[in-house]
Amino acid sequence: MTGGVDEETAARRREQRGWYWYDWANSVYSTSILTVFLGPYLTSVAKAAADPHGFVHPLGIPVRAGSFFAYSVSASLLLSVLAMPLAGALVDRTGRKKPLLGGCAYTGAAATTGMFFLHGDRYLLGGALLIVANVCFVVSMMLYNSFLPQIAEPDERDAVSSRGWAFGYAAGALVLIADLALYAGHDSVGVSEGTAVRICLATAGLWWGGFSLIPLLRLRDRRTAAAAPGDGDASPGQGRRQLVETLRDMRRHPLTLAYLLAYLVYNDGVQTVISQASVYGSEELGLDQTTLIIAVLLVQILAAAGAMLMGRLARRYGAQRTILGSLAAWALTLAAAFFVPAKAPVWFFALASGIGLVLGGSQALSRSLFSHLIPGGKEAEYFSAYEMSDRGVSWLGPLVFGLAYQLTGSYRDAIVSLVAFFAVGFVLLARVPVRRAIAAAGNRIPDRI
């Protein structure tokens, strides 16, 4: 019996180690593409294509060039809302996550690699590649996260989730160091600044695709209770019917929905900061690309450490209390961002440090806490709803950010509006009775939650 338990534990740990590698693979997309390079670069490409009044006209719609990146992110997330629930229902019905995870990973990696060809006034190409890559990234993260309750016991999940985030932030930091060396020394290697940026964009796609092979080899599919013979040929119609059943099932777990609502609100602010921080730094504060890369590198290093630190705090104080503390820190940091003076890298680095310390931990603990609220056999379907809250419904923040700039011409007004997302999210999360929610989902309540 003991040997069997040890063998089962060893197999679970092996899967966990493989699972971490997808954070390592795709976090470079999140860091190098969304956070550092694509926002300022696509904005500059859109400005090159703008009319004398500073507007571009995708599909005949007048859009201020400075808002095009934010609107593209918002459009990609709206499309993700349509893709994730169907994907989640299909994989829980068939039990085959790995093929879809691989398809999303490699399609997204290919679109990201294709950003090498973004130059001149090709802002529409940039917007299209961003939308494809981001939809694939979001759907793949839903599938990846849904493995967590299957590969980790309840008392392990905070630690496993935190290690995954730390692993991803370590990869982001490593690649950013290489990006910074190339960008800062582009003259010495005989390439232009724009070419250096395009190389950084393309290599993020190659990294994503290359390292995705490891989790695809180590993770294993599991036939779920919902699966039945013949479900391997599930049609879109079957997937839609399963989605309706999932939505009905979620109505029977109102406390899980209450948690998702809180997460939707505060994470909308988190995702907007991630995607728009470099635009704020370059356009409002007048900071150069090298300064932005160093700031994001600082975020990556501190986020890796912060994820592990907050994992330890969760073991002592519980995940819910630790997340609430991080939301208060988020609100204070963004309020301070409004007053950061232009052309002042030191203050921007201080702001980046504050964000880094709470970023990884708040994301990791939110993921592990939600994993306790899912009924057995519904992991992918429920994590599709989680990813809709994580990124798929996080279109409101970028939309508000873009509209604020379009109406006021000031990114400071846009950034300070995000404080409301964290304040409201704090209140909603504090009202969720987490222990009752776990029991209502039919799961074992950890000793500390």
C-alpha cells in the first residue's frame, strides 16, 4: 500500500513539474509582447498610418492612433469570451485537453512569431496578429489552469500555483535580460531599433512554441465523469448543449459565482495595468524603451519573489485574507501612479516595485482559491468561466482606459480610473464565505483557506 501511495505521489509530482513549464513557455508572450514591446511599437506603427488629425480608420471607424492597441486588446478578449466556454465544455466532455492545449499554444506562437513582419504602416496586420495570439493565449491558459485540481491535492494547491507563477516570471525576467541586451546594443549588432523590437517579438513566439513541448509530453488526459463512449467525436452542437448545462450547473453554486464576480472586477484592473503600463510610461511619462524594459524586468523579478512570499503568507493567514491585502496594495500603488512625474525613471521604478510585489501572488492565490470551488469533473468548464473573468471579460478595463484617453488626451486620467476596480473587487471578495463555498462544491476544506 505504501509503495502504491509513493508511486502515485511521484507521478503527481512529475506532472506538476511538467505543468510549471507551460507557465515558463507562455509568460514570455505576456511579458515581452503585451507588457513591454507591442503596445508602444504598435502605437508607433498606427501613428505612422494616421491621418493629419491623428486617427486611423480600421473598418472605416475613426480611432485615435494612441487608442488602437487598447482597442485591439479589448477586441481579442471579447472574441475569447466566445471561444472559451465552448472549448471548456468540449474538453470536459471528451477528457482530451492536451490536443486543444497544443493547438492553441502553437497557433498563438505562430501568430506571435509573425509579428516580425510588422513594420511601416501595417497597423492592421499588427492588430490581427495580436487578436489571434491573444485569443489562443487566453484559451490555452484556461486549459492549463484546469489541470491544477487534477494534479494537486487541496493542501498543495496554493504552493503549486505559486510555484507555477514564479516559474513564469523567472522566464519572463530571463528573456527580458536578453531583449534588453539586444535593444540597447542594436547598433553594435548592425540592426535598427525597429528591427531589434521585431526580433524580440518573434523570439517570444519561438520560445512559447519550443517550451510548450515539455508540458505536452508530461501532462496526461483524464476521462471525466461527463465523458461517454463516442464523445471523442463531439460536435460543436454537443459542445453548445454542454455549455448550457454548465451554466445551469453554475447557478446551483451561487457562492462560486460570487467569487467569480469579485475576481472579474479586481482582475479587470490587473489585466489593464499589465497591458497598458508600457503605453503609460512611454506616452505620458516620456520614458524610453530601455527604461521600460528595466522597469518590467524589475516587476518580473519581484513578482517571482512576491508569488512565493504570498504563498507563505497564505499558509499562515489564508488565501482570501492574503488576496484582500494585495488588493489594498494595488489600489494604493495605482493612486500613486497618477502623481509620478514625467521623465523620472526612479519614481517609475518605485512604482514597478510596488506592482511586482503584489502581481504574482495575487494571481497565483486567486487561481488556487478558485480551484477549491469547482465541482469534481467540471474543471475545464469552470476554468473557462474563470478565464472569462481573468482575461475574456477583462475587455472593460482596456476599453475604459482607451476611452479615457480618447476623451481627455491624458493617460493619467486613464490610469487613476483603475483604482475603482480594486476597491469594488475588495468589497465583493470580502463578502464571499469561502469555507461554505468549498463545502457547497462538494470538496474537502483545507486546514487554512
